[in-house]
Amino acid sequence: MSNFIKLSSIVINASKIKTIHMQNNIYYITLSTNKFDGFMLFTNGYLNSINDKIEICGKKNSIDYNILSEWINKIK
């Protein structure tokens, strides 16, 4: 299985995929990144990760939807 998923306008590194939500005719892909936001003051504060999201709709972009569907179906 390839480490990358080639769609019409983007190539996705499969190892960076955090989750794929399937809802109706749409895939919502959440990618893990190294982007962080937050602040610390002495021992108090917060840290938040910023994840990139990709939406692939079966009606708007059937080619990419089919490519991703095939890739998901190959997962054992």
C-alpha cells in the first residue's frame, strides 16, 4: 500500500491522517500536524494543536471521492 494518496489537486501523506469521518456522501479527513498554539505562564497555561481538515464530497468531486473510497476499502 502506498504511503501517499494522490487526488486531483493534492497529494496526502497517509501517515499524517488522524481520522476520516464518513457522513452521507462526504469524507472529512483530519490531518495531524506539528502546529501548536497556546501560552504558558510559570506552571499554568494551555496548549492546543491545530489540525488541517479536508472535505471530499461525492457530488462535487466524484473522482477524488472514488479514489479515497478505493483506498479505504484496501485497508485491512
